[in-house]
Amino acid sequence: MIIDAHQHFWRLDRGDYGWLTPDLAPIHRDFGPSDLEPHLARHRIGGTVLVQAAPTLAETGYLLDLATKTAFVRGVVGWVDFEAHDAPDEIARLAAHPKLVGLRPMIQDIADDDWMLRPDLSPAFEAMIRHDLTFDALVLPRHLPRLRRLLARHPALRCVIDHGAKPEIAHGSFDDWAAQMTALAQETTACCKLSGLLTEAGAGAGRAKVAPYAAHLLAQFGPSRLIWGSDWPVLTLAASYESWFEMARSFASNAQDRQAVFGGTAVALYRL
């Protein structure tokens, strides 16, 4: 089964998408299951992982409700306030939902680069381990040394790095990012998502610009730790669903690798 392990839905009138402003015109509208379903059918994609896009419990509840009504949504990555004193209890409550598979603090938007290393957040990470949830690390290249320290502190925490840590492809930055990703692959058990790269490359970017980054991720993490996701509908700021799907397929050199990257690894990581 092919899995799209990173997609979003939202409804603007909910009012908690602070980043989703009118200047992002192509995606400044509602997106729901009926919008995504034709893309899934065209490429025979059997399931998805629906990922949070707002730092609120209300949005997580909204996504879990959608997932309950939508057969192709196999799992939801939600949000919890890790700083709250009752974070472990909230994690336990959400984990009782059969489609809650992970949590994602929006680290890229937090001013303190060392936020994830705060000692008072440890109870939340330990609660994730107890409830067998995956930590989606929404990080930027500058966060990668901190992520290595976090995973050394919590070695049992299942982790996937979203969007390859968003390398600055448009500016040609490669070496420092590549070294940090190599260290994470070698020193931790983290997986990585093959997603979001076209957005970082910029509108109109082709395969040649993205290929070195994708090749590095595949070489370092291997197919058993690399997971494809569309990042739809954010993807549409840079390219179509079809073009990213076909491009990503071309990065996996054989059928066995594709089976892992486009489904098997996601099923194993998220317990789908």
C-alpha cells in the first residue's frame, strides 16, 4: 500500500492558523478530504497521515474528528502544549483515540532555539514514549544539533524529521545541513520525511535542484528510515501533487526501495 505520510486539511473559519495569511493566496482557502481524494485515486495511494497545522488542542480535535469520518486517513499527528503542567495527562487522553499516532510541536516557529531541550518538557516526551507515539520534529537546519541532544536524552522516543529539516535549497546551502543529517542518521534511530523539498527549492524548481538533497537523505537514512509525504496542500505553492509524486518516485532506484519509502516505513513508524 502506498501511504502519503504528510498531508494537511484546514478550515479557515476556525481561526487558529496564524501563519495562513491572504498573501499565500493559492492555499488561503478550505481544504478537506474531497479535495485530496482525486490525487490519491490517480496514484493508487491507499492511506494518509494527517498532520496538524495549528498549535491548538481544538485543531487536533478537529483533525481526529475528520479522521474518524475519512477512511483513507490512517493516522493523525496532533498537537499538545508541552509546556502545560498537565501535558502528560493530555497526551494520555489523546492517545486513547485509535487514530492518534504522533504529536508535533511547531518548533520552527518557536523563538527559543533551545526550547526542545528545556527540562520541564521531559515529562511530555516521556509520556509520548509510554503511549507509543511518534514525535514529528518540525525543525530547521539550525535545530539539528539540539535534536541530536534531545534524542540522546530520550533514546526510546520514536522520531521523524519533517521535510528533511527544510534545507535552504533555494540558496544552495548544502554542506552544513548534510553533515548534521549524516550525524543524526548515524547517532540516532530517527527517520526522515522525503517531503517539503520542492517548497524549499522555490516555485518552478526542477528535479536537478532537489536531487542532491534527496540523494543525501536516501544515502544516509536508507529506505527503511525514509518516508515519502506530499505536504499537500502547502506543496501547491511550488508544484502539483502529480509532479512531486513522480519526482520522488524517481529518487528511489528500485521497487524494493519504493515499497519502503512510499509505504512500508510509514506503516512501521506510525503503527498504521
